[in-house]
Amino acid sequence: MVVVYKAEDTETAELVALKVLSSESANQPSRLERFRARRGRGLGSRHDNIVLLLRVREPGSSIMAMELIDGIDVESMCSAERVLAPDDALQAS
């Protein structure tokens, strides 16, 4: 499981999303590998449907900084509406 925090980049003063892999997940090889694979594919990549990965703390780390996207998170959206309309579900994925 990952936790995402809203944070300020101390070098640029920009708001970023700080994605942190939980210590429980970091101890599970498959989850750690998925997290590291995302980091390896995403650094410097740019696509309209993919959040920009800005920085990785260090090799072997379970923390990465990503662009912050304003809006409601999927969990809140689902709990507020109970069922998402198909078009809304496609927008959230």
C-alpha cells in the first residue's frame, strides 16, 4: 500500500504529491518491485494520462515526488456517489 501526501518541494517551493510505500508493503517483494518498476519507467516521462514523476529520493528508496493534480481522489468520489457512471469511471482511471 502507498500513502500520498501533499508536500512542498524545498528546492522549488512547488506543491508536489509525495508517494510513500508503506513499510509493510516494502517488505513484500512483489509490491516493492511494482513500486520500483513504476519509478524506473516514469522518471522524465511525459504523457497526458500519466502523472509526471519529478524526483526519486535515492536508489532503493520507497519515496518519490510526483506532480500534484488538484481534484477529488477516487476513494472520496466513490464514497460520495456510491456507484460511478461509466464515463466518470473512465475519467478516474
